[in-house]
Amino acid sequence: MSNLMETSLVIKKETIYDKIRKSLFVLIYGKDYQMMQRLDNLIKLKRPHPSSKIIIPKEIGK
């Protein structure tokens, strides 16, 4: 819900109304908001970091 910028094709920008709505939601429903954030973190895809080295094995000779 905050300023999200991913390196993949998905980019989400927030308007001022999104920020106001989020802060009101946190103020009124704090525990529910925390629970939804935890669920979002569990559901989020966990991909390896792009700078990590990927080793592709070479073909074994016959």
C-alpha cells in the first residue's frame, strides 16, 4: 500500500487519497492492518536476488 517499486514489470504508484485512506485504516483498524500486512508478506513471491550467481552445469561428455 505504500510506495512500491519492484524491479519486475509491476509498478504501483499511490495518490494522496491512497495515503489518506491507508493512514485512516491504520488508525481505526490497527490490528487488522498488521494482520493483513503479515498475510501479504506470506503470499508474496520469494525470488532469488538478481545479483546472486546462477550456476548452469555444463554438459557431461560421452
